[in-house]
Amino acid sequence: MIVVTGGAGFIGSNLLKGLNARGIDDILVVDDLLEGDKFHNLVPYRIADYMDKDDFRARLSAGALPKIEAIFHQGACSDTTERDGRYMIDNNYRVSLELLDYAQAQKIPLIYASSAAVYGAGPDYVEDPQYEKPLNVYGYSKLLFDQIVRRRLDDLTAPVVGLRYFNVYGPQEQHKGRMASVAFHNMQQYQSEGHVRLFGGWQGYADGQQQRDFIAVQDVVAVNLHFFDNPQVSGIFNCGTGRAQPFNDIARTVVNTMRVLAGQHALELDELVAQQYLRYIPFPDDLKGRYQSHTEADLQRLRAAGYEREFLTVEEGVRHYVQTLFGQGDKNNIG
């Protein structure tokens, strides 16, 4: 049996899709359905069992779980604005530590979600302590667990891989609310208001030109499955494209893909701005000093670990995302 914690969430449910595509359905999904609408993410996929996270944690402590082949640990509080440090450390760090201890005792491979938030404002995004300066307690909760994993790398009984996700976007993130990707929010805005909004200039960046390493969720799944297939590898690895692109690229791709689906022609960026399909708002005061204006994953360690597949560009990935939700899915509702 394979365990996927956070399996009803964004990346977790896409992992179910990837596993099912391989013919794997002996899967135990662990999650919290207090927000019941997340069940929609589970409907399309074949699993063996579902367990509430608190029940799973109790059984973990008691050693009362079935035989497990591997664990994909995606469950966490991913709200970067959460200020309750006690909750964040327990939910993101302590649960992960309990899972690590169990996996090592039972010799079970563990692949877990870390975050590029450990790097703070950058500008270097290399898997090395000298570059790790989180700006919030979410980033620290991820870094704290990474530090424990590093201390144990020389004494592992089973592989452990931490993946530092950069800005992930794609289907099945609709439940994330304000923490959903900018691509998702742009689609909602354009559908409801006929235009999209981006932050104006700040810290030397022009309007909409802040840059992030945006990675499509299907690429994230592919990286997870690479390490599942290569259990001889352990360590902490960036999971991004290695290519920073501006928010303007996201907005332009969203609007133009939706225009084409509606039988309209695509427009250049300056035309989108001139015709107010793309509008800029003042950079929020509460984000000043707490915002990553530029991220770009260093992929040297990931490539050295044997991952050779090329990553989708924003134009490729976002276009596919929009087409999935509007071209083939429900064109009237993405919320």
C-alpha cells in the first residue's frame, strides 16, 4: 500500500492521478475533510482507503498501520500568512517528524513536500543552509524539518527525499482560496470581471514584472515519481523549472487563451494593458519586506539526481490549465 497524506489537496490529488495512470490504486489517502468540498478532488481516482489525519496520527503513534510500500507526505498547512506558530510547528514539523521516525523504523521510503519559502527573499535558491532565511513561520516550519532530515542523511534505513516546491499551479487547487495560484485567480477575475489584476511596480520591478519560478503540477508529480522510481537517492532537492518568468506572462497567457476559446484573437501585452484587460494595483503595504519578488530554482542537485525531463514553460502549462478548466470542463464555473 502507498500512503498519500494531503491526498484530497492540490498536489496530493494530482499524485493520485499519476499513480492511477501507472495502474497503482492500492493507496491510502490521509487528509482532513473539515472543508468537505475537497472531496471533489478524490472522486475521479481509485484508492483503497481514506483515513482522517488525526486517526492516522494516532495509529502512527501506536504502530497500528497496514504494511506500507512508500509514503508521499503532502499534508501541511500551506497558508504563508498563518501567524499561529504553535499550530504551524505542530502541523507541519511535528507530524512530519513522527512520520519520519515511523518510516525509518519500518524501512519505508518517504518523499515529502518542503517549500521554496525556506529561502525567504533570496536572491539565491540553492539547497544550502547559507541561503535559507524564511520570512514567515510557514517557511520556518518547513526548514526545521529539512534540518532534521539533513542530520539523519548518513544514518538512513530507507530513502528520504524532500522537494522544495516553487510556485505550483494547475487543476484541483480550487479549494485553496487566497492561497491558490495567480493563474487560478487570474482566471476567476477574467471570468467574473472581464480583466485581471496584478501588483504594480515595487523594489525596482516594473508593473507585473516581479518574477517567480512557476511550475505546472504535472511536472511536480513527475519529479515525485522520479524519486519513487529511484529509491537509491536521498536528500533535499529544489522542485521548480529553473526559469523565472514575470507575472505578466501568466496574465497574458490566461487572457489570450480564454479569448481564443471564446473565438477572439490574442493580443500583445501592451494591447492588453491599453484595453484594460490587464490592470495594475498598488503594491500592498502589508507585503512590503515579506514578499518574494524573484525566485528561480537552482536545479543542479535535481539534475545530478538523474531527473532529465524538461519542464513546461508558463505559456505551455498555463494554456493547458485554462483549456482543461474551460475548453473541456465546466466553462461556467471554476470556483
